[in-house]
Amino acid sequence: MNRPAIAVTGLGMITPAGHTTDTTWDGVCRGGSFARTVPELHGCAVDFACTVTGIDLDGAVGGRSAFRMGRYVKFAVLAAREAVADAGLDPAHWDGARVAVVVGTSSGGSAGLTEQAVALERRGPEATSPSGILLTIPSMPAAEIAIQMKATGPSLAPCTACSSGVTALSVARDMLALGQCDIAIAGATESIVFPVAMTGFARSGAAALRDTDGPEGGDPARLCRPFAADRAGLVMGEGAAIMVLERAADARARGAAPRALLAGTGATTDAHHPTSPHPSGAVAQAAVEAALRDAGWRAEDVDHVNAHGTSTPLNDATEAALIGRAYPHRPPVTAPKGVLGHCMGAAGAIEAGLTVLTLQHGIVPPIANLDAPDPGFAIDCVTKTPREVPVRRAVSHSFGFGGQNAVIALEAP
């Protein structure tokens, strides 16, 4: 199938590093973790995370609609507004029937559901919100964006665990290629920093734990260290990233300057275990190879890899071996979760957005806390400071629970 070139014409982000694309990029390039103690998690085995702070979300969303939105929905709405403005588009002047919204999430409204359940149990029905049901529906980010943007085309909410963001971008790209829309507002959002979820990750063994006797002295900002010899688990994050995608020819026709081109995607499923990757990494590597084929690239064409890099022992080992096999020329590797935490369903979209920015700026951000890379990993990790390097083509990996692998290939326009 001859696909039309798809352009990224707009990008919006809200993350622990910043409330916009530019502030997020600046924070990620500084290379320090945004993990901190979260008072609402007091008493939990994991009482820290990378969270979005310093913003009045209700005030930023504005109007009378914020009350019905969960935190993750507000993230998506704010990121979408930035993306649409960045693309130079105005919903008042577009054909809403030709605008699609594709916004993924992993755990959707689980925080809202839990809050409502606690209110019901402790204080009775009158303590619950009249809009409580809306807090639980994972398609509400896409729906609220569609409402605000008057986008009456298809509205979808893909869920493939931690790879949901890349899945959403892939679906949106296909819709554009098939002519089902002319503009796609696509990405992902997540906010599950609440006691039930954090306790679950602690119990699963996936989360990093404080060690006051360890070299980090219990400092949460030192705990997430992807690809380090002493990596010991993930740190939770939250946020959203939304892109505006258009056919490149359409973007050029209206005088838009694309940030990047979405060149290819690939997806596979390990079919091995609910939480652990297949130790061979072969099926995840097949997703990489599928994305490269889709883009029409050879492995040696890749100038940069934005790794999934969770800081868990098995996941990092599996991915590092995969990177060594798939890209034997050793392109520079970064792993943003060291800075931002694992933003779960939003991670793939956020990291794809950061990959777009690497293409634009020719800068690969450093991996936080990577003082001692695992000597068994034959990969070129960027550490300490950003690395200036020409980047024309790059890939971003997302590997989710359930073995759901998604890879996106992006190139400079």
C-alpha cells in the first residue's frame, strides 16, 4: 500500500517537567529526575512519584466543564489545546466532520472510580459526584477534546497498556492514510498516582523502593536509573502528549511547517506473560523491524533510539539486548523515564513527542541517574549532559504489560 506522507504539525505536552512542550523539553534536557514525595501517598509502600505540579488544572481548563473531568482528562485537554494552536489551526474555521480524535490511556479513570468508591463507602451516596460515572470512562479524554474542538469525526480511545500512546498515533496515521479524516488529534494521557495503584505496583515488585541505607539515601529523585548496573525498579509518572497529524501534502498546501514526519509504525504481542517481557526479546524486535520496513529504512538509517527504559532489571536487560541486535551501528540512546517517571499509557506519546523535539533540535537528552551503566549492555547511552548530534531519523520504543509492543519511526521533514 502506498501511504501518503503524514506530518506532525502540532505538539502539546504536560508532564512533571513542565506544563508545555517547551518547558518539558527544557526539563528533560537538564537530565534530573522530577520524583518527589507525594503527601497523598503517606503510609503507602511507595510514597513518591513524578507528578505535574505548579498548575491550577481547573483554572487552566476554565469554564464550567472542569468539574466533570478527571485529572487525566484535564491533562489531555490542555495538551490538545497547545497542539492545535501549535499547528496554526483554529477549530472555529475547520470542518469538524473531517477531524478525528484518537487519545489512548492505560488505566483511564481508575483514580476517579476509587475516589467515588471511597466516598460512597465512608459517607454514603450523597457524597459521590453527580458526574462520577464520567470519571471512570477511558474514552472521556477523546470525548472532551472533541467537544471543545467541535470535532465530529471519529473519536477513539486505544488501550494497549504502556504502549497506548504509540498505538493511538498509529491508528490516527492509518485513518489519515485511508482518507477517514483530514486532521487527527492524537496521543495519550494518564494519571494514576493514587494509593491503590501505587500499592499495586509496589506489591508487584516492579516499583523502586526507598533505601535510606543505599547510595541514594532514600532520595526519590535518585531511584529511577534506566540501564544502570544497580537499577531497581520504576518510578511512577503522569502527564499527556498530543500531536496534530495531517497528510503532509495538506499541511504544505495550507503553509504549515511540519515538526516531523511519521514515517512508520510496528506492533507485536509477546504472548508470553502479563507483566514480564519475553526474555529473548525476539517479538519486541519484530515490532522494531516492522516499523523500519513500514518506513522503508534500513537499521543503519536510524540516528537515535528513544528507549522504553523502565529501570526494571528484566525489562532493561531485554531491551538493551534488543537494541544491540537491531541497531548494530550503536546509535545514541536515551530513556526519558529517568526524568519523568513511567507515565504508563501516556509514556509512548510523550516519548514520541520528545523524539520529534530531538529531530528538530539535534539534541539527545541524557538518561537521569545513569552514573554506572550496566557493563553487559552494548549500547551507547547518553549520560550526564545532552548530546548534540545530527538526527534525521529516529525510533521510539514502547513495550507494555501484556507483551504489547509498539514502535514508531519519525524523521525530519
